[in-house]
Amino acid sequence: MKRTLSLYDMDSILRNAGADRVSECASNKLAELLEDAAGQLMFEAKLLARHAGRSQISARDIYLAADFIKARA
């Protein structure tokens, strides 16, 4: 699957979190994990929007989806 998050942005996130040096592999892995988590979050949010009779996902759907995912963890 093609990644949509840039390695530069992943490098910046890791450096802002305190890393002095960041490998390309680390940036790739962070992008993979974030995109997988976002995909799961959007899947749940889409279910919530459909359940409410809407086709548009709202911020509230995303918050509720995040709560559902946290509760299952």
C-alpha cells in the first residue's frame, strides 16, 4: 500500500518527541502505524455516521470512534 504520510513529517514528529537521530526505517514504521491506526479510526467513524443516517463523518464520530477503540484495547 502506498504511504500518504511523508518521511519528512515522520522524522519531524520523532525529533519533536526527543529523538536526536532518526533512521529512515523508523520514519517508515511510524508512518505505517499511524496510517493503520487512522484507517481503523475512520472505519469505526464511518460506521457511526451510517448508524446515525449520515454519509458525512463528523468530528463527533471520530471522537466516539476513538473512545470505542480505546475501550476495546
